[in-house]
Amino acid sequence: MLKTFTGHTGLVSSVTFSPDGTKLLSGSWDKTIKLWDVGTGRLLRTYADHSGWVSSVSFSPDGKKLVSGSWDSTLKLWDVDTGTLLKTFTGHSDEVRSVAFSPDGTKLLSGSWNSTLKLWDANTGILLKTITGHTEGILSVAFSPDGKKLLSGSADKTLRLWDASTGTLLKTFTGHESNVISVAFNPDGTKLLSGSSDVDGTLKLWDASTGILLKSLNHNSNVESVAFSPDGKKLLSGSFDKTLKLWDASTGTLLKTFAGFPDSPWTNSVVFNLDGTRLISCTGYESSFKVLDAKTGTLLKTFTGHSDEVRSAAFSPDGKTLLSGSDDRTLKLWNADTGTLLKTFTGHSGSVSSVAFSPDGKKLLSGSRDSTLKLWDANTGTLLKTFTGHSDEVRSVAFSPDGKRLLSGGRNNTLWLWDARTGTLLKTIHTTTIPVGLLFLPGGNQVLVITEANVLELRERATLELLATYENTAYYTDYNYQPPLTPDGQYEIYVYYQSAFLKKVPSTVNVATNSPVVVPQQVVAQPGPVPALHNRHALVIGNSTYKHGSSLENRPVNDASDMAARLKALGFQVNLVTDAGKAQVEQAIGQFSKAAQNADVALFFYAGHGVEAEGVNYLIPTDARLDDPEDARLQAISLDLVLSEMKRYRTKLNLVYLDACRNNPFRSWSRDGGGRGFKTVGQLAQSTKVYYATQPGEVAQNGNSRNGVFTSALLKHLQAGIEIEDLMRQVTVEVITNTRNNQQPWSAGTLLTKFVF
């Protein structure tokens, strides 16, 4: 791996090189586009105007313009050098999933989830043509090298070739078994390449004129991107299995596999302790955070307890306690050595994006998406003061070294200076990009501002006047990192992601030749061997036909039957129960408890109706008659029953899958007694994890095929050899994509060991 580019705060959905290969363009679910220098990794510019996820980006052939497509149903045309938004193209009625420039740069092509392609005049913004024919959403588009043909890939499992001037359908290519995610022409336009979310993760090579399938190659998961080499002799494919593969186009031989990409989709926050020896890593989708040795990358401890993604964390001045902020709207205080949760602070109405300790460790400061800062007493948990004034998310917060001033950075490119005692706003200024990290220098008269553009700004504390700018700020993990110095020459500045620490320059060391400690490129814990967990037991329940409530066609029974078959193939001893009344379900749970007592792995799967009533989650048997919420206690099965049984097991791993968050089928009390979906569970047994089909309080979709949406994705990716966290990451993305972001799987609990199916 040559370089890692970090700076987006959401999943990176699209990347492309500039025509001269010196710049890299990326589009992200954080709704921004970023331009990078390929040689240095430096962030050059951020383009922000979309109101939805950016799904696709492309350079014009001369590299002077770029186009972006978004889930906000628009295309946007930008000037690369100035960042000026030149034009917004409207007309699609659903998200724009793919965009491309014509070879001469005069036209744009867009493909939308509403199954249409649109051809535009790039200069005037005029819509030239709307092309229809696909029966499902369009995921990828491309121009032929001569610009005379258009290629599209769709969720209807086909590629289609079109005449660019008339919009006539020239040929339909069939053979994929699932969504066609990516398409490409070879350099002379005679061959086509497509990547799909087929079970085996296939890419297919086609003859463009005859439609004949020339070759079919396999990844282990969705093929998200495909490309031909400039001479057309090699194929490159990128997959959700976290690999790139290089192939010989004529023989189909696999030439090279590029692996080693990070497990987590993004990093929310990285924070150092005062001497830079330890760091906290908060990574996307995770409700836990990790403390690592900053020099070796060794994992020291994992902290779990939040019920949603951890956005920020901080070390106390003495390093004995840690503070974390989360999407669950809470702050939590921890013992750094033992991992014990000391206190939970509630009061924010939005995600907690940034946290900080006062210099004496007695007070805490938090910034939130609710646009406020809050000051807390660290010992009692008392809320001391709320600071209002920001009009957007508070991305960064800090105390001055004397504790008398507070500094906050806003997502709307602002810095705010406050009096900590009175709450008075002393100063506010606008910055060029978002201030994502703040660090006061020794003495407290200057502050280092880490911006989203990866530029360091040194500012005077009282006036926030800009004193100096550090432009070339690579990460200290980069090879031959040369740390910039503070203006007095006494400290080296070590930067990593949204954090920095200072290192005193020894008086005996020549500053010009001082050699800092270099750590591995990726500061991650090295995984140990995966323990063999062979004794596997599963209870699988599917309820479709309800006597006194709305039935669910036959999908939960299909879900259970298919899951049982798959788990048996993976070495589980399975008890399958379908369309069961309360007595039968209770009997099955009792039998499962006895069988799983000494198992390595116990897995419980339920598909059917499930509701939350009066704070308790219930699985509904087929004979339940629930006229009001109180009936659930006597006639339904409490999820707590299953979880409490698992606490008694001597298993190494407990897994619970619930495709049960359908809406309350008992309409007589759906408004006042039963919530939508499930609520999150409380404390779980050690090494127990519960996977929900959707987020707490939301309703899972039943689907339009043999299986429910969640179980369908689970069955697709549940294959021998897959690690459980990789499995659920793939399932989550699949469900989000297939439901157009209307359903997002959820999990609770912690696994203390790796598990491979």
C-alpha cells in the first residue's frame, strides 16, 4: 500500500484519478467531494453543496471540471481549481447513482434509481434525452470511447447498450444473477466489463457487438468497481471483500491480489494522550472505541457500553480516565486501566460530536449536533452550563490551559471563543474549512486549529487572528514524516487525522536532523489466530400465519427454513420450528437451553412479528391474542427470556438474529401501547451480540421475494469462511442499498472472540 487518504467522515462511495494522474477525486456519504494530491496525500479542496450522499464523481477529459451525482437527485458541475459550483442539473425523480463525461467533454450521462438515463449538454445544462428501458434502478453508466454508444448496468440484473444519438436500445446482456453495480468499455470499445453483487461476486467480460459472454471471474463478495488497463490487456476489479484483483483479459488468469484495506469503513476520531504514547480510535459503525499503543499499534483495551456509534473521545490530563461521546446522545466517563464505566452524562438532543477535559480534569466539555456546547461537573455529573449560538453541529471543543476560556469549531466553518465561567461569547470568526480539531500550545496564548482540509492554522487565543499556516501536513505515520515546529522552535507537531500532539525538542538534538519515531503505516492491532469453535447449536423459529393478527404471507417460514439449511451446512446442530404457538416456542427454548449449555456457539434466529410493549421486546407466537399491551406479558414470548437463558450458558459465543421488527399487527393498541419495532436491549451476557433487522423503534421491510430484506442479505453473504463482523458489515450495506436507506440493521452487545462460520 502506497498511501491512505483520510478526511471523509462517511463511507467513500466513489473515487477516480484526474486525466494526468496527479490528483484523486473522492465522493462520500458525508455529502462532500474531496480533491487530493496523489503524491503527497494532501487534501487540496472540499466541494460541498449536495444535500444527500454523493454516489458518483467524474473528471472532465481535460481535468478542469468535475461532475458529481447524489442521492439528492441532482448532478452538480464544478470548477476543479476554484471549487466554484458551475451548474446544478435537475430532472431525476430519484437518487443519481452514476455519472460520466462524454469523451469530448461536451455531454454528461447520468443513471438514476428511477430506472432512467439522462443525457445532458454539459455547457448549457439542457436535457438532451431521457432513455428508458431498464425495469429497476440504474447503478452504473459509461460512454464508449468514441462517444457514440452508452452503457448502463442495473438492479434488473442486465447491462444495456444504447445509441447515444437516438437513445435506441442496441443490445441487452443477461447472465448476472443480481445487481450490475459497475460497467466499463475497453479502450477500443469492442468489449464490455461488468461487476455484480452475485453470490460469488462475479465480473463478466462480453463481446460488445455480439453480446457473447467471453469470461466470468469471481471475487468473494460484491464487485463494486471494474476497469480496463490502458492497453486493454488487463482487468482490474474492486470488491466488498476488501481486495483489488488484477486479471489477464485474454486468459482470465488472476495476476495479483491487493489486500490490506482497513476493516472499518471510516474513522470518526483519533485522539492522543499528552505524551503521544497512546491513542484512542473511534471507527465508523462501532459503538465501542479502542485504546492503542501509538508506537507499535498494539491494542491495549476496547471500551464498550454506548448503544450507538462513538463519535469522539479524550484522555484526562493524568491519563487515568477517558471520556467518550456518541450518536446515542450521551457522554461516558471510563477508568482507562480497567475499562470500567464510571458515569453517564445525558442532556444533549443530538449526537455528541466532540468532547474535552478541563486542564484540572474536574470539568468536561461536549459539543453536539444539537448546535450546543455543554459544561459538566466530572465528579457529580451535574450539567453546569449550556452554551448556545452555533447554527450547526459543533465539531470540535477545547479548554484553554488555564481553564478560563472555551473554544469551539462549527460545521459551518466557524470558530467561537467563550468565557467558561459566564458563558459569554467573546469572539467568533469564519474559517475556510471546518475546524475538526483544536490544541492549545503551552502557555495558552496560541491555539492550533486542525482543519478538514488537512491544513494546520496557528491562531492567537484572544483574537483568533491567523498567525501561521502549515500547508504540508502529512500524517506522522507516513514514511519519513518531518514534523513542523511551533513558532518558538521548542515543540514538534505530530498530526494524525483530526488530532495532534506536541513533542519537546531536546536541547541536545539538532532540530534540522532530528529523527522522529516512525510507526507502522496502519496503526491497527494485529489479529491473533481465530479459535476453532466447532460445537455449534442453533434454534431457528419462523412464524408467518397468525390466528388473531395479520399474517406475513410465507416469508418468515421461508426465512427460518432457509437459515436452518444454511446453518446445518455450516456445521450447526439445528432445531427448526415454524408457525409455532406459545407452548411450542417455550418448549423449543427449553430444549435449546439444555443442548447449548456446553456449546462453543449458541445461535438464536427468529423471523415473524415482534413488538415492544411497555418497554419490553416480545416475539409473538401464532396463537397470541393481544387486545391491549398487557396481554403481551402473558401471551407473547419476552426476548429477555432468551437472553437470560444465554447468561447461564457456558458458551464462548452467543448470537441472536431478529428479523422481527415488523409493525404491530394488533391494531387495537398500536397507537398508545405498542411502539414501532423493538427498543434496544439492556445489559447482555459476556460475548453476546444481538443483530436486529433495523434500528430500534423502526420497522423492517417484509420484502417482495422469497425472504425478508434482512434475511435475504444474510443468506446471500453467510458463507463458509466468513468472519462474523465482515458478514454483518456486508449485510448492513446490502440492506441500506436495497431499501434506499429506509432500513439500517442494528446490533447490540460485544464479542470477545473472533468467529468464522
